[in-house]
Amino acid sequence: MNWGEFFAMKGYGLYVWGSFGVALLIFIVEIALVRHRRAIALQQLRLLRDAGEEE
């Protein structure tokens, strides 16, 4: 077995590697969205804390 056969996977390589690629893309997007939502939540908490200190 050589690398070409491994990546081709008897004609199903495009489906298999494409599926892995899509899954990886989804994981990366999910991580980015979670980090963004966390940053927004922390910013909102800081604003609430600062507003409470002014009163």
C-alpha cells in the first residue's frame, strides 16, 4: 500500500477526506464563536461592575 492508495481509499477518498475537512472547519468555527461570546460576556460583566461602582 502506498500513500496514493491510502488517500484515494478505493475511490471514496474525496468523500472521506471531505467529511474530515468539513468537521474540522465546523470545530474551528465553533471554537471561534465560543471565544467571541465569552469576550462579549466578560465585557458586559465589566460594564455592569463599573456601573455599580458609580452609584
